[in-house]
Amino acid sequence: MNESLNSSMLVGLVLAISVVIILAFVVVKQSRRINYLEKPKYGFMGKTLSVALVLLFSIASLISVYINQYHRTPTSISVTDKSNFMLEINYTVYEESTNLYYFNIVPRINNKIWGESTNVYADVLWIIKKNDTEIEKVERNLNINHQGGILEYLEPGTNQIEVRVIIENQVLQNSVIIQI
């Protein structure tokens, strides 16, 4: 019986060691799986999220550049075909000895000067071209009560006075050539 006790103890010991090894293996494997699952996963298709964001912004930038480059909307409106807006440039000799001229604009809305309204405002850009020089002057918030105007010395030769007016979200242009 001693021999059967030794063999059953040996079998029990081997079985106990096998169970401990199997349990240790399962614990280590589960520990690795838990560590793997606890790590945060950021990214898209195996790539980090920052690379995906850079790629997304690059594509969006290229699309916006393409749209802005080839599909521009007009930023100014030409009113030459509108019958209800007209622009006149008035000028008078202010001082004949020095060729000093006074210029002002007269916008007509529905054939009425300044539309006969105090609520009509205009911004004016004057471009004066004297021989080889060009001068720009700006007048802002002109209306029927404050019609503005500029004084300018003109040179002998050809002088071109061009005016661009923004009035009621419309752009009006006119020019006059003065020979001295």
C-alpha cells in the first residue's frame, strides 16, 4: 500500500502542479489582454488621428483654393445697364491762373438728384491721371446735404479724371478728359 500511496501522491502532485501552471498561464494571458484593452486607441485605419486630421485639412484647403480660384463670385456690380442709376461729373475752373479745378459728382436715382432722399449715401474714389502721374482721393458718406467735391491742380496736356462711386450697394463709374 505504500507504493500505491506514493503513486497516488505523485499523480496528485503532478495534477496540482499542472493546474497551477495552467492557471498561471491563464492569468498571464488575461493580464496581457487587459493591458492591451486598457490602452486608449486613437486613430483611423491603424494610423494616428493627427495624420488623419492633417490629411483632412489638406484636402479641405485644396478644395477651397480650387473653388476660390476658378469659381469666383463677382465682387462689384456694374450699373451701366441699370436705367435707374446715372452718374455725372461736374467740374468748374476754380482758379484759372493755376489751373485749379473743382470736381464733384451728381448721382441720379430714377432721374432725381440723389434720389431726392437724405437716406442715400455714397463713397467716392477719384482717380486723377495727369500725364504720367496718378493720384487717388477718397470721399466717404456723401449725401444730398453733404455733396463733397475735390480741388485739384491740373497740368498742361491731357488730364483724365475717373470716378468710382458706391451707392446703395451699386458701383457707378464715369470719367472725363480735360485738355489744357
